[in-house]
Amino acid sequence: MEDFLSEGKVEGKVYDKRTLMAIFKLMKRGIIKTLESTVKEGKESVVVAAKNKEGEWLAVKIYRVEHCDFKSMWKYLISDYRFERIRKSRWHVVINWAKREFKNMQIAYEAEVTCPKPISVYENVLVMSFIGEDGIPAPTLAQLENEELNWDEIYNQVKSEMIKLTKAGIIHTDLSAFNILYYDKAYIIDFSQGVTERHPLALHFLERDVKNINEFFRKKNVEIDETLFESLRRLIE
């Protein structure tokens, strides 16, 4: 592990001791063989392109324990009946946040939502299938804003994904052109803030998701489904 980090493929300062041990555990389990390169870096998490023993690409999302928005994560977790009884410590909040994203992604994937396949989660490290090619991630819809694509077709697909996700009882809460990858079709990503239909603000979050999506596609001169929110609302009421 130390030899790998010294190669400079992935910035070593990302990893504290616990994170290194979590990655090592996933390697021992045969889930990850090598970490290749950082593909996305944010304040709270880093996404790294990796490979398994078959040479297939993986996306490894590593939550930064020291830089997480503890108060925001705690607020979301205690409002989720699946994670009510957790210890109020930074480490336990972060590892349960990773578990929660993994669980949300599992539900989405099993509902046939087009999204990365969840593979494993251990501590603050989440492993999923890689959307892209040769370690280069697919662009987001926001990054393709000026491209000539069949935006009507993409909008209809995104609506279909939202219907499947809502039927499965999950509200994304942060759905926008920045959280949808495009690789021959649209892939929904980043389920970290997703809530269940039982959340007291579920309808508010759902309406916000619909507004964000409709506003983006309206700029593409797509005919917007003005009844989308009402159609989705009926699925959870």
C-alpha cells in the first residue's frame, strides 16, 4: 500500500490510517486490486478509479472523515428511520453515511434505475461500477450542455428513472444535471443525500428534484412534462 501511494497515482494526503485500513480490507477481500487515479475530488469525498482482479474498472468513493459536514450528515441520518440509532461521533456518522448511500444505491439498482452497480461498502469506503472508459469518467449532463444530443430522448429517460426510483420509495433530493452522467444513456449518481418516502420533507425534496430537472431540459427546448411532480407524488401518497 505504501509503495502504491508513493507512486503518486493517488494523492496520499487523502488517506488517514483508518481509511488505509479500510482500503486494505477491501483489497484482502478481493474486491479491489489496485487504485489507479483520482477522478473527482470534493471537500467531503474523493472518487478514485480502481481495478478489480479481472482488470475491470471500479469507482471507489472515499469519504473524508475530517472534512465532512458533520452537522448536515447527522441531521439527515437521524431523520432516516433506517439509521436512527447511531453514535454521535464523527467516525460513526461518516461510516453510516457511506452505508446509507450504498443502501440507497442498492434499492435504486434493484428497481432497475440506471445507475452504477453497488459492489461493496466498508467503513468510509464505497465501491461501485465505473461509468466511463479506461479510467476516464463519463461527463455529466451539465458538462454536455453545448453538445448536440437528442435531449428529448434523454429527458424521457430521466423521467423514467425518476418514476422507478420514486416507486422504490427513494427520493434523490439532489438530482440535477450535475448528478447525471451520460454514457450512451443517462446514469443517476450520488445517492448520499437520498431519503425514503417516509421522510417528513420527502415531497419538498421531490418537488425540488423535478424543478431542477425540468429547468435544465427546458433550456434545451424540450417540451416539459408539467404534471411530472403530481405523477410522482401520487406514487408515494
